[in-house]
Amino acid sequence: MIPFSFRTLPAGLLLLAGILTSLPLERAAAQDAGAMQISWEVRNRFRLFREERDFQLHVENARNRSILAAEQSLELQSEGRGWARNMVNRLCIDLQGRVNQPCTRDNVKENYLTPTDHPVTVRLTGAVPVGATCAWSFDDGDGPQTSTFDCAEPINLRVRYGKQTVASVDVSSGSDPTQRVQAEIQVRDIFVAGLGDSIGSGEGNPDRPLALSDEGFCFRSYLGTAGAQYYRPSRAGYKGGRACEAPDTLANWQHYGALWFNSPCHRSLYSYQARTALALAVRYTHIAVTFLPLACTGASIGDGLLGSQRARECPPGKTGVCNTSVNAQVAELREALTAAKKRQPDRTLDLVLLSVGANDVYFSGLVADVIVDTATERALFRRSGVMASVDDSRDALARELPQNFAKLREALKPLVSGDLSHVVYVSYANPALADGGVPCRGGRAGFDIHPSFNADPQRLARVSTFVDTEFLPQLKGLATCTRGALCRDPEADRMTFVDSHQAVFADHGFCAHAGNDPEFDRTCFAENGQSFNPDIVSAASQPMLCGRGASEYRAYLPRARWIRDANDSYFAAMTYPQGLPAASQPSDIHDATWGVLSAVYGGAVHPSAEGHAAMADAALPAASSVLGLDAVPPGVTRGLLAPLLGTQQ
């Protein structure tokens, strides 16, 4: 039986639905532009969202806009605080990364991975006579459910997963002949998984950014002398010791951190993977999208996708011992798919969004080599293995990455029924380009959050050239089975590859500036790298040299730079990584190690929300093509119902 209700939707939703049904894809279904037709759409189609209001916010802002333009609109609407800050608590996946089974969506309990039905709104559109009466019938094979209402009323019902429902309506208006309109309703539920590293997870873009205090917080430097201290903005709400001579526990500090929808992996709703899956649901009204995010910051192919890895930080509010390990992503996906198939044998994994490889060639070590400038820190980091040279990365690119990629390909193949074209590999963009592809010139601007940071021009140029001429081309070869990649069957093993966003990123690297950048950035982040008060006394109460409060910073406002610099990383997330080995865990939150890591572990040299939106704009056409979503939908039949005969013409 088909559960359905007849009720008027809110006026805003009615208007929205009318616009959606006029989209080009839906217009293709009409045999006659002026004819009556049955239009239908799935409600709250992005199934990660528990509440339809969150989905509708994206529908409204996506109208006639790219994903990037929609993101910029949402940023302005939220005054830079970000649209995800409240949605993060209204998801079908909890903050520990567990899928809610069941998940209550719009007051209905649903199995997230294996839905049994979907909510649909049906309406009669076109040249509907004023005051006409509609006799509706919905039949999914178990007998029709019928009722009669004014034709202006939309119909809400739930249609079964995997079954076709035939909708028909007899339209009566005065003495005019009764007209019958029919349509077939069948929702396609698309199962999308996100795999990969920090680019896939959305690192740099906490769902709820850190709230900053206008007062300072002390860090020590590695020199260890009494005068080797500096102040940076503190976390708002923190009441513990702010001076280096007043140690405090990490647990107290953690209460006031940024919030991610998965803290161990720094997964964010702003990630290009979430935005691509969401955009599919926004654009195509006859589908539902079940998105399973598994990408994790710090992941490599060996440690992250095929094996476990260290967590970024503990979930908020968790007491006791922190579980610093994250399960292998491929194993998690295999387990989820196996469980889904037990309930629904025909359930398949339709699409995988993938970005991985940077950590396999020590990209974070290259970043450290570029930005850590003082001799003491360089020596310490080199001995601890934190830094890597271009030669180190080049060696890993030639020796390790091809073999690891081949292992990953073989692990993914059975999950997508042997068709690796359903793995959409989205490549990286060079983070150090601006002005149409000119390498950033380096310097302390954007990196003066830590006294030892300075983007060295020569090292930066070497890394940028390596990324453009060696790393990115090799990744493309590995994904597409070209350039001598290890593929058993190049035709069957080729992934769908996306890199069209690289061209637009050439204007938006970490050094990009514009006159319409946020006023706080232009006023307080100095281009000469002197943004922070060096005086150890006055900086305790006023750490910014611009005279303004750090609390005025907004992580989610449109900027010329689509790459987070170290200042952005600290101001948006200020992460103290808890997944480090016990021997590397400082006992004091003023420790020099925390000072360095808090400036980079929140997403330095990672795309901003705008950058992720641009990546999603590039990924969306590829995903749509792989899924075959641009095919013309089934036609609509209509005709006159002759009195008493019931024949349709």
C-alpha cells in the first residue's frame, strides 16, 4: 500500500517546486508545453540531512547558480559564519562517524543505507482549469489508492524503493470532457561514497568555526629561554591560564574548539565530495542521494584507505581515553555495502568520489620545508621526519605511489561491480598560483601566525614546479591507466578523471588578494608579515597590531584566495592534534609543539569552502555522466476520457 497524505505545502515550497519542475530536464518530459502534466519530485533528496529546511536552503541558493556562486551567496547570508554551523547537528551520521540506524528524517524513521520508501510531492501542472477537481490514483502493484481534491492541491506520498508507482488523475471542470493524465513515478536512490585524504574530507573548513577571543594566549618557542614566548589570539570562552607560566590541561582547552561533523578525520560538509553529492540531489528532482563520507585528513593509500591511520583529534565531549586510530576507509565501505546488500540484495554502490596520493609523496613535508624558516625549527623538524624535500617526494612518486595505486584499484574494483569508471578521481590543484598561474612569491604574509614561518621563495618555486610538471601529471596517468601506469586491463581499470578546476585555481592560490576581500583580512593580515603584536606584555591583552579584535575574523566570507594560509588555519580551527604518538603529546598546552601544530593542523594550504565548491563544479558533470542522469526522463501521457467508456486517446 502507498502511504500518502493530501495537504497544502508551505507557500515558499510551492513556489520552489514550481520553479524546479520548470527546469530544462523536467521540461523534456512534456509532450506539449501548454498541456497538463503530472510533475513530481523527491522531497529532502539529500538523505544525509535530517530536516528538509536544510536541503531547501541549498535548493533556493542553487537556482541558476553554479555551486561556487551558491556557496558565495550562502557565505554572505551567514555573514561569514557559515551555513553548516547549525546543520552539523542535524545529520544522519553522528559526530563519531556512526551512521544512525534508523535515522529520523522529517519525523519518519528511515534506514539510511537501505531506504524502503521515499517522500514524494506530486502536483498537476500546465493548463489546469481554474476550480477543476482531480480524482487521483496511485498504484504500485498492490492496488490503487484513490482520493479526490481540488487540482491546485499538491499530493504528498511515500513511494516504495525499487518499485514503479503509476500515478493517474482524472481532471473534471464543469461541462468540459474529463481529461486523464498519467505518469510513472520511480525514485532512483543513488549510493555515493567519499574516499581519500584531507582534500576529500574538507580539511580547513570546520562546520562550526572556532570562536576567537580578542585577548592573547601564550606559546613558547623551541629556544626555551624565558624571553622566547609569543602571544596569539585565544579561544573565546576559555577561562584557564593564558600566560605561559600558567599551565593548563588540554581537556579544558578542548571545550572551546571548532566543530567538525567528524573530528577524528576533520570531515566537513564544505568538502567537494559532500558538495558534489548534495548538488546531484539539488539538480535532479527524481533521485535521492545517500552519501557515505569516509575521507580522512592525513590518509595515504596504505595508511588510511587500505589500512588504519591516526586520528586528527577526539570527538567533542568524549571522556576517558581518546581512540586515536581510524579504521581503513575501504574496509568501512566494504562493511557498509555488505550490510546493505543483506537487507536489499540489489543495493549497489553507484559512485565513488576519490582524491588521494598527496600524503603518499609526503606533501605535508614539502609544505613544512617551504614555510618553516628558522634554523632551530628546521633542524628539529628534519630530525623528526616532519619535513621532506622535493627529491624525497620525487622518489616516492616513482617507487611507491604506482604500486600503492595498483593495490587501491584492485581493492575498489569489486565494490563497484568491476567498473572503475564509477570511481571519479578528482585531482588536486596547485595551491601556490595566482594572477593566472604565476607562482606565489613567498614571504611571511599569511604565515606570520608563527614566528618561525616564512614561505621561502626558492623552495616554494621548486615545490610548485614539481607539483605542476611531475606530481599532477603522474596522478592523471595512474587514474587513467596512461603514462605506463600499472593496469591489468587499461579499458576496465580506467577511473573517471577530473582536473578542469585546476585552471580556475591558477588565480586563487594562498597569496591571492583583491580589493573586495573581507575588511578584517585587508586591515589585520599585513602583507609585510607583521600582523601580530611582538611585545610580550601588551600582546597578552591585544595580540593584533591592527587594533581590532580577532573575534571579527570570519572564516566563511568570499575571498580571492581559495587556499587557506596558516593564519586562516589558526583563526578558523586552531587544532591541537590528539592523534600524535604518546611520546609526542606535550603535557602543557603552551608548549612549542602545540604552537606550531595549532597553526597548520586546521587546514593550512588546503582549499577553502569556495575552493571546494569550485572543485564540486568540476566534479558534478563527470558524476552526472557516469550515473547517466542526463538521459531524457519517461514521457507523459494524457488524453480525453469519454463519458462512461473510459477509453483514453
